[in-house]
Amino acid sequence: MNALYYVAGYVSFKCKKYPNCKYSFGGFGTGSNSYSVGAVSEWVCRISTGHLPSDVFWEHVQLMEGEFQAYFSEQNHSGISSLIQSVSKNHPNIPIQLIKTFIRTRLFFRIRFQNKNHAYKRNNKKLAKFLT
């Protein structure tokens, strides 16, 4: 949850150049808790130096995360453009720039996690083979 909130803050910072995403900012990470944080720990608020997402933006991110997880839980993917179209069709009130930025960022972290996990498994196999 905390990592997703931090990703949402990054996406809100990246979306500041789009005029229809101006609602995304909830406040600056000054260490004070003057904005609504919800289920997020104070640690994220303290270390954040950029814009933290607003409550409306956070709700949109949670919806997009649900769609993202559902899309990648299936075995048959037909490309990222179909995911973007699906999210924009199911949630027409979310700006397309926000959808594209979130999916691009979230996909980067997914690939990064999978690569690290794959390297860890490969190294464990080599280590087990070496020890036996």
C-alpha cells in the first residue's frame, strides 16, 4: 500500500504538465500531516519531497491498480494499448494522460521486480549446485 501511494505521488508529479490532471496534487511532503493520508503511514509523508496525491487521485490510482492486476493475472495479454483502452472505457472520468502515465510507471516497476526475482532464483540455483 505504501509503495503504491509513493508511485501515485510520482505519477501526480509527472502529470502536473497536463491541464486536466491538476486535481492530482494533495499537498507537499513537508513532514506535517496537514492533508488526508488515509491508510498510508507517516513515513511516506516524511520522506516525500514532491507532490503527494489528493484523495480523488488516490481513488483513481486504486481503480487503475485493480485493472492492472486483473489484466496481468490473465495469461492472454494483447498489449498495453488494450489495457489503456480498457481502463479508459471502464473509467471515462480518469484523464487518458493519467492512465498512460500510471500504466507506464507501474509496468516499469513490474518488469523490474520480475527481473530481480528471476536473478535471485537463478543465483540460488547456482549456489545450491555449488554447495552440493
